[in-house]
Amino acid sequence: MGQRTLAMDGLSGFVGRVADLIAVAIFAVLALAVTILWTAGVLQAVIVIPFLLLIPGYAVVSALFPQQAGPFDLEVPSFFEQAFLAVTTSIALAILVGINLEFTQWLIRPQPVVTVLTAISLVSVAIAGYRRWQIGDPSYSFDNDSGLRRPDAKSGGTGTRLASLAVVVAVLTAVLSVGVVAMDPPRGEKYTEFGLLTELDDGSLVADEYPEEITLGESEDLYFTVTNQEKQLVEYTVVVTLSDLNEDGEPIKRAELNTYRNSVAAGETWQREHSVRPVIEGENLRLTYLLYKSTKPAQPTAENSYRNLHIWIDVTAN
């Protein structure tokens, strides 16, 4: 019975020592949930901004310094030093994550930034909890001869020096990262050029002289071009549709004529010759080209496309 009580006391004592880590983990998960479920608003600002400024840094600092400072302990950063470290580290982590996301397909957006910082926070919390469990009571150590004792106050200010060094390293890393990005010449606005061309009698391609009339059952050759200025490899999908619209601009009839897919390297142009064969008869029909990154949605429209363009044609009977 005594051993069981001792074990329970040890477990409850450990839970008490990691209560701050549990709160950090809960807050991190809450911030991620708010970012996913609410894309904007006061609630997101109230939860996410404190998360960005404190939580990741607190988790990392707790993993680096798992032992809490006692009243006479100069080897471990004090509460105020750890708080300063936490804020500084959080800001540095947010900058580093944001800069690195700019080189990926996710870019700097709230959801990917918070997702990465949440992962860092949870991993750091796990490490901090494990290290606290290893060292036992954070404020005291046990000596076999003299029993329970406080750390030696004459040991010097190693913890303070380590804290200062960590702050300097974090700030320098963030500043250097910003400098590298600023000096990177290929960086800039990311976009995709999307065009429709026709071929003249001399073989040249121009963004003009589009067909105005096509006979039902026959086809007309056109070219579309996709120039990738997204700074990375992108898989594009082009959907060609033909629509008969009413006076309000809403489709009465709509047909999906063709779908094309291709991976385009950064800075390269995808040029595709294709035949347009109408399946709807009528006047003033809209021939639309819809561009998507990756795959097309179940119902492609101009509203959900990445880029789109169109021309007007008449489709006559034979």
C-alpha cells in the first residue's frame, strides 16, 4: 500500500512539474484548430498572435533548460530570463518558418505557418517532459551523504551566459535568413502567364485573329500557352469548355470539350496545339479556357480557376 501511495505521489508530483508543458501543448493544438476552422476574425487573432509570440519559444527553451531555477540556483536561467528567451525564440522561429515556406508550394499563409510551429512546439514539449522526468525534482538534487540539498550558489552564472548566447544565436540566425532572402535575385512575385494564340498563314503565332464561326462537327486549331513563373515545378491542368449563356450570363447549355495536363518547370513555357470541336450549336457561345494548379475540381468554373480566358464564337449547323 505504501509503495502504491508513493508511486501515485510520484506521478502526481511529475504531473505538477509538467503542468506548464501540458498547457503549452493544449494551447498549440487550440491555435492550430482555430487557424484551420476560422480563416480570419477576432478569435483567430486572440489565439494565434499569443501563440506565435510565446508558445513555440517556451517549448524550445523548456527542452533546452528542463530544470527550473531554485532560489539560489545560478546555473539555470531565472523565470524572467526564460520568458525573455521564449519570446525571442518564438519570433526567430516564426521568421525562419515563414522564410522557408516561401520556397515551397504553401508560401507564407497562416495555416502552414501555425502547423509547422505547432509541430515544433509539440516535439519540444515531449523532449522537455522527458528531460524533466529524468532529472526528477527541478529545484533540488539528492545527495546520499547529506540528503536533500539546494544547488551550490557559488557555481557562477553559467545559465545566464547560456541564455544570452541562445538569444544572440537566435537573433543572428533570423537576421541572416532575412538577408539571404533579400539578396536572392530570383525571388519576387510568383505568377503564371496564360494565353491563347492562333496561327497565321506565314506560321507565326499571335494573340489575335481568333475564329468567329465554326461549323458543328468540324474543328478549329488553336494554341494555348502556360508560362510558369512560380519559382518551382508546377503541374497544370487546362480545361476547355463551351457554354450557351442566357441574358443574365448564366449557362443554359455547357459542354466540357477537352482536358490537358502537364508538369512545367520553373521559367518554362508549355505550348499546346489543340483542336476545338464544338458540340453545341448557337450564336455567341463562350469558349472558355480554365487553368488549375494540380487537378481540376469536380465542376470547373471561372470562379474556382487559377487563371481563365475566353473568346466568343458562333456554331452553325452543316
